[in-house]
Amino acid sequence: MELYAILCSQAFDAGYRLVSDASALWQAFEIAHHKANLPGQLAIPMESFARAVEIVLKDSEVKDDPGYRPDPPLWAHAVRHSGYVQSRHATGRVLVAA
């Protein structure tokens, strides 16, 4: 069972699935990647991806209703707080120094 079904049972029962927002999440990571002027193509570490989804799930749980859907600003907020940019900067410095 999808975790969203447990935390947001009303939205889930009304047909919403997290996969419906895959493009919104990807776009939020793309925007963060370009805004931070990160080198190379977008590659999302699983830890950053999971953290972003966790942030959205926690926020969504308190807003649950049959018509609820996470909006793009929430996905952007989640990506900003997922550690993605910080992780890429740290990794970039290590790779450049090696």
C-alpha cells in the first residue's frame, strides 16, 4: 500500500496518487539545479528525492481532503529543503579536488 494512502486517505480514496506529480517534482529539481548553477545534467540522489517526498507527505497529511493535491510551490519548497543543492555542491568540490 502506498504511504500516501495512509497519510492522506481522503485524497487517495478520491483517486490522487503521488505518481501524478512526478513531472512537478522533476521540474522542481530542474529549477533548483539551474538556479544553483550546478554543473552537468540533473541527477537526483535517492536521499534528496526521498527527503523531498517526505516533506510533501508530512505537509499533506494535515491538509488531507478528497480534493487535496500538493501544489507546485509545495514541491519547490520540498526540493529546497531536501539537501539536493547542498549535496551537489559538496560532491562537486570533492570531485574537483580529486
